[in-house]
Amino acid sequence: MKVLLANPRGFCAGVDRAIEIVERALDQLGAPIYVRHEV
């Protein structure tokens, strides 16, 4: 079986936005930050 990987690979816009929101919350509020589901 031959597997082809796209380059560059990335996340969908929703995941990118979720990560940005968590990073912004860490900057503003500090740790710990809790999320309901895995990002």
C-alpha cells in the first residue's frame, strides 16, 4: 500500500482558532486553563 501525505499538513480553521484562544487565555489569565475536550 502506498500512502501519500500532503505537504504542508495542518489543522482546519476551527482547530487553529481553538489553539489561538487557549494560548490567548494562558497569556491573559495564566495557568491552569481547562478545556472540555482535547484540542
